[in-house]
Amino acid sequence: MTRPPAELGIDLMSGAFFGGDPYPAFDWMRRHEPVFLDEANGLWALAAYRDVKSASTDTATFSNAGGVRPRFPPLPMMIDFDAPEHVRRRRLVSSGFTPARVRAMEDHVRRICDDVIDRVCELGSCDFVTDIAAPLPLAVIGDMLGVDPDDRADLLRWSEDMLRSQGVMTDEAVTGAMRAFAEYTEYMEPVLEARRRTGSSDDLVGILVHAEIDGDRLDRDSLIHETLLILVGGDETTRHVMSGGMEVLLGHRDQLERLRRDRTLLAGAVEEMLRWVSPIKNMVRTVTTDTRIGDRELKAGDEVLLLYPSANRDADVFDEPDRFDITRSPNPHLAFGFGAHFCLGNQLARLELRVMLDRLLTRLPDLDLAGPGPFPRRQANFITGIESMPVTFTPTSP
Ligand code: HEM
């Protein structure tokens, strides 16, 4: 095995590694050790596009049932199950995410985007993350779950505190995550009870409460975790693509101008933003049976990280992968994963990103960074992105 240079700082458990600039390390892995063993943590990682894709497809050998976070037990939510339980659970809510259902939400999403912009447009400056990128997915997913708009700030705080602890094992981070989970559970109990009482299935929480799987209802723990998966999956990820995508667009003025003039390029721009940012840094699979990838032998029980951002910069698949290009075609990125667990919310995220970008180009046409980067990024080993990005624009009325 070729050992990586120490300065690459490869540590697959570390929030600082994923939250910093892991791309030089990914590049090294793809060239030298695409099936990489992090000996200190006892974890494998797949860095090449072809391996991430084939492990995602081969669910018999690469199982989700051991959980999707490294060294962390599985939780009662769809992503931590294999078929057939995975399929049953996913089906309960998948009707809320079909392309037709999502298309029908476009006007609603546009209204939320305009509300978000209305709140800052007279100010001439704001924090892009806190004021623009974060509120949109939170409002969309909060409405789908059926939570009171007044409670959104709490949901945001809990989901942030839970994710902040991923890869940062300080007492403060761990206590913060535990407290956030306890508060979320306490908040959800009466919400679940209210759906039980009214019999309402008008929103995703109601659908989950009343859903029957082979005559059984989901238990309390499952309801808490399934709703949490949808909340965190929908909220943190989309926000990071919005902010990281805007940062890279503002650094490529020619492409920004093309986009402003020709909105038919929006969908392609969103795909490139997804490839570029890849906010989910990895998911874990557990090897079920001794298996070989390339010249590496993996043993049953080993944990393997699928490195999506690395796969998305693989030169075997993407021409000049380190070039940001809103007209890249084809763009078969793996930011939403691949195979049985392919992101349930992918159409919704794409819609939110396209509509918000469109509204920003129209309503805040000279939006720009208030100062040079780099901007602080969340130091976490799971979902990371920019935490704060001050911007300015010419004030307008709502
Ligand atoms: C830019 C935004 C998003 C990104 C990059 C993203 C990425 C991902 C990835 C990488 C996976 C794992 C796929 C795999 O293992 O193959 C996933 C699964 C999932 N995502 Fe997303 N996601 C996003 C937005 C959303 C939204 C908006 C929702 C819901 C409102 C959502 C809900 C889910 C759920 C429920 C799963 C689990 C699916 C399963 O296990 O079958 N995601 N997502």
C-alpha cells in the first residue's frame, strides 16, 4: 500500500478534514489508492466514481443495515435498512416526492423564495446563508411535514446542533447534539399525538403516523427518526448547495452573466452546483461478505465510506473535473447518491435551487460578496458547507 503524504491530513472521522479542503487528498487517493484504508480509524473509503457507483448498486455486498455513519449504530429510519424493509418504509412517503407532485409545488416554492427575498431586499446587505439559503429549504420541508411556521427556528437549531457534532467529538458538541435530539423528541411527541387524535394524513407527519406496514404502525422511535431524516436531509443539504453554488458562480462572472441572459441554462447550472458542492461528503456501507475491489480485500463487517465529492471530480468521468462549467453535459454526478437509496428529495432540491437562483438573478441582480473569502465552513464529517457569507446588493422594495 502506498502511504499518503502526512500533509494531506487524511482522517476519515474528522470534521476538520471534510470541512477543510479535502480535494487534494481525494485526488491523491484516486491516483494512488482508490480503495483507501484509513488504518488509524479502521475504515475503508472508495474514492473513484466507478467504485462508488458499483458499491451503491450492489446492496447485497454493501449493506445499509449497519447504519450510514462511521462507528455509529443504525437508527430506525429508511436509509439504515436494506430491502425489503427499506422499500416498505420508502414507499410510505415516496408519493409526496414524485416528479409530478414536485412540479405542482413550483408556485408555492416561488412564493417562499419571494418571501425570503422580501425580508432582506430593502437592506442592501445580508448574510447569504442565514437570510437566504437556510430559510428556503426549511420553510419548504417544514410545510411538507406540517409543522407550525413559528417553530421553524427551533427545527433549524436542532438540526444544526445534531449535525455539528458529526466528526467533532468535543464534550460541548456531543452534549449539544444530545440536547437537540431530546428537545426534538419532546417537540414531536405532541405533534404525533395530534395527528393520531385528528386522524389527519394531510402532511408527511400524518402520513407516517397512520401508515401501516403489513398491519403494523411505525413505532414512536421510527416516527421520530423518519421525520428527522426528512428534516435534516431536506434542510441542511440544499442550503449548502445554494451558498456554495452562489460562491462559485460569483467567482465565474462570465457564466453568471450568461445565466442572467439565458435562463434555459438554469437547470444545467444547478447540476453543476450540485456536482461542485456535493454537500453530503460520504455515506457508509457495511461489507456483508469477504469481497475484493481492485487489488484490495475487504472483510465481512468492514465499514466503507462512499466519497461522493471525490467521485464527482473523477477525470475518468468528468472532463477537466476541477473546472466549474454550467454547460457541462453530460453531468452524471453522484451528489444524490445512486441506486436503491438514491435521494428521495432530489427533484424537490433541484426545484428549490432553480427557482431561488432565478428569483435572485431577477430581484437582486447585482448581488455580490461583501468581502473576499474564504468563508467559514462547518467542520463536520457528514454534511458540510459554508456557515456564513456576507453579501451586498442595491436595495429594492419588496
Ligand atoms: C441538494 C440537496 C440534497 C442532496 C445533495 C442530497 C443527497 C442525498 C444522498 C447522497 C443520499 C444517499 C443516497 C444513497 O445512499 O445512494 C440521500 C438520501 C435521502 N435524501 Fe437527500 N439530498 C438532498 C436533498 C434532500 C431533500 C430536499 C430531501 C427531502 C425533503 C431529502 C431526503 C432524503 C431521504 C429521505 C433519503 C434516504 C433515501 C433512502 O434511504 O431511500 N434529500 N440524499
